[in-house]
Amino acid sequence: MATTAMIAVSASIGFAADIAVVGGKNDDAFWNIIKKGIDDARLVVEANGGSVNYLRLQTYDNFAPDVVQLIQTAISQGVDGLVIPNWVPEAEDPAIKLAIEAGITVILMNAGGADKATELGAINYVGSDEYAAGVAGGEYFAKNGQTKILCVNTVPGAANLEARCKGVIDGITTAGGKGEQLPLPATSFGDPTAVAEAIKATLLKDGTIDGLITISAGDADSAAIGVMQASKIESVKLGSFDLNGAGLERIKGGTQLFAIDQQPYLQSLLAVTLLASAIDFGTDLPTRPVLTGPGIVDASNIDAVLAGVSAGAR
């Protein structure tokens, strides 16, 4: 009994990683799945006496400066570890380097990649290869007969999202088709009417577009409305990066062709626990990067994925 008590006390004192995680807005469904992974990982961190603080953007209107401010907040809090998406490298890189110089152990999640992690001095990258995911989407469109694809980007300039659209365009182009990006103002993100209207106008202007993909599941909801308003449901096939319930129901019902899944729950669950373990116990994972995607969700596997959605992890 005494030995058990001593072990418990030792764990609470010696292993206490305080970790900050930077993420997207509260009303962004994708980042709420990330939150479930963080919450589940928090159980492990707190069991060892540590803490996890989720620092979320309030808006996407002033994107890069606000992300940098959150990194600076984490530094000022004196955290031991930082989980950070490298969305805008030119803005974030100096702040991430300052965090590492301050003795904070960093792991990149969701955006950045293994090469960027090595460049900055982060211990790893957990997430999807956004360009490869985009290529997979472009190739999937081609295999299903689409020849001209529009990639709708509501956060232009974000490195991971630019990589998604570039991958889609390269994937369809290599297969003999064409692709282009439709960049929308960042204020359009989360504004269903603005996104739907922009897509409707573009489809009505260019009748050769027969495939459309959005950089988020929420934007796909808006795109579905735009496609319907343009009377293009039969001629324009819809795809999306990431998942939500509405999109999966469209896939099951046949009005959305596919979605590209990067498994955000796994991204945060793995990133936080790997970081805490490295800080607390000196562990080192030789696998770099730790990839959680891409995977194609379509009519062939929709039922299994819907089961994950009901549990809040997909």
C-alpha cells in the first residue's frame, strides 16, 4: 500500500507536461472533432499531473496574425509543449522558433509536414499529406469520368489548403483533365450564403465544369446549395476534404460523390499524447511523419464511417 502511494505521488510530481494546442474556431465542425481527440488525450496527460490548454482562434478574418498571437500566448504561459498547425509558414515560423528557443517542445499537427518539422526543430508532424490527399481527389474524379474540376478555397494563402487545391489540379491534369482554383475571401469561410452564391455564379459562367471540391466539409454544405441553385446536380459531381454528418448523408444518398478523410480525431489524440510522452518520459517515435490520411469515403464504405460519426470521432 505504501509503495503504491509513493508511486502515485512520484508520478504526480515528476511527470507533469503542460501542453498548449492551437486550433480553429469554436463553430468550425472540423476543429470540434480535433477537440474530442484533445479531450481524450487530456485524460492521459492529467493522469500524469499535467494539463492541456486548447487555444482557439476567434475568427478567421485576421488569420496569420491571430495564429502568431496564440503562439505568443503559449510562450507567455510557460508551457512545456506546443501542438501547432503550420498553416502560414512565413508568419508562424519565426514565432515557432521562438517557442523552441524558449525550451518548449513542439510537434506540428494538421498542417506543415515532416520536412517543415525538421526545419523548425519540431519533434514530429502528425496529420495528412495535404498535397497527396489532393492528388488522390483529382485522380478519383478522373476515374469517375470528370474532366474539369473546380477547387473552392475559402482560406486562400493557408499553406495546407493551397496544397490541397494544387494536388487536386495536378491529379486531374495528370489524368488528362483540367482543374482550377476558386479563391474566395477569408470572410466567406462559415458564410454559407456567400460561398453558395460564388459557386452558383461560377458554375453558371462556365458550363464545362463537371466536378467541384471544397477545402472543408462545411463549405461542401454551401457548395451543395450552390450546385442545386445552378441546376447542376446531375452534371456537377461534388467532393470535399474532411467529413461532417450532412456530407456523409449526401454520399449515402448519392448527391455527393466522395470525401477525403484525414481523421482529425487521430491527429490531436496522437499529437498530444506523443508530445506528453516525449516530455514526461523521454520517448522518441522513429516514424516521421505520423500520417492519419488521406482516405477516400464514398458509397463503398459510408456505413462504417457513419458509425464513427455517431460517436463524435469522424
